Amino acid sequence: MNQKIRNSFFLFAIALLLFSCDEKRVFDEYKSVGNAWHKDSIVTFDLPQLDAKKTYNLFVNVRDNDDYPFNNLFLIVSLEQPNRQVKVDTLEYLMANPDGTLLGEGFTDIKDNKLFYKGNVSFTQKGAYKVHIRQAVRQTGKIEGVTLLNGISDIGFRIESTD
């Protein structure tokens, strides 16, 4: 077997292994917020049609780096149903250790965080569901939110089957 065929086979085996490890994934999408996430910027995801008989776990994915200046992240996540009813949650996530090192997966200063949002959710209404995410970080003692949240580059939304 020549070297080129062996390398192709090796890459195919790695790709197969990576994709088979993620068999619960139903939806997984990221959107860039640039170098800093503006407080008025809402990231929206149009969800695919999902099986009304199944339940799902929902996650917010955050890609951040060493420029992130806080230990916590506050998000407002809205789940818009086809009947236009909106369920809103204010969420807090720990993003750094007490020494300031970022939590999350990654070998460089860029970390990926898979943050639990809701579990065992059913999508029983027919039609389009949407998820809207915005940051709601405030500095201690200040009422006004942080206008530009540095260190966040991408926001994602993930749906996994509970089966």
C-alpha cells in the first residue's frame, strides 16, 4: 500500500471516529459575534423540524479567549415557539477558575464551553422554533450592562437527542 493511500485511510478512520462519537447531536451551529459581543446584539438560531415524540437536551456553546475579563457569564436565552409564545430564561455560567484561568475545552487560549440550558425538552408544536441569545453581563456595583463584552468570539446552540 503506497503512502498516499495509507494517509487517506488514516484520515478517513479519524473522521469516522470523530463523527461516531457525536451520534446524539441533532443540531449544532455557531455564529460569530466578532472581537467583542455588543449588549444589543442578539444571536438567533432557526431550529430544524424536530420529532415531537422525542425529547432533547439543549446547550448554549460559547467560544471565548484570554481577553474575557470576568469569572461568570450572564445570558438571556429566549425560546420562541411557533405560536409566537416566548419562554425567557436568565442564565449564569461559571467561565473561569478562581485563579482566572478559563474553563472549557481547548489547547490554546481559545476555549469551547458547552453550557447546559434545558433538559428533556419536547418540541410538540408544528412550525418554526427560534432561539435568541444575548449577553447580560454587568460589572459589580453598576446597573448599566457591559456594552462590549471582550473575549467572546462565537455563540452556538446545540440540540442532542436524549435517546
